[in-house]
Amino acid sequence: MVASTFKEAFPEGWVKEHIKDSSNELVILRQVFPWQKVIEQLIGFYCEGKGRNGKSLRVMVALQIIGKLRHLK
């Protein structure tokens, strides 16, 4: 389920409406990163029936990557 719906985190229309700067790192990351492969590898660590509802895997991975690119810990 998660692997098939990960693209719905922020649809293309939402991005165009809310992020006006096309050089924004999240917009660039959205276009160049192999999301399907990453989500397929992470899906094994995700259990829909346990714990509280979380953020989408795509959002969490994107934030982690941006943090590393900015040298945040």
C-alpha cells in the first residue's frame, strides 16, 4: 500500500501552487531522486498496523537528505 501511494504526499499541482521558486531544493530533489527504488527498499521497515500514523516515507527521506546536504545533524 505505501509503495503504491507514496507519490501522493505532495502532488505536482500542490508543489506548483505552494513552492514558487523552481530552484528550491525540495523541488529539485523531487525531479532527480529515484523515489520508487528508495521506497521499495524502505517498505520492509514499515508496518501499517503498529504505532501511530506517521508522515509519508517520501517526506521523511527528503527531509533527511536535505539535512545531510545542509550538514545538519
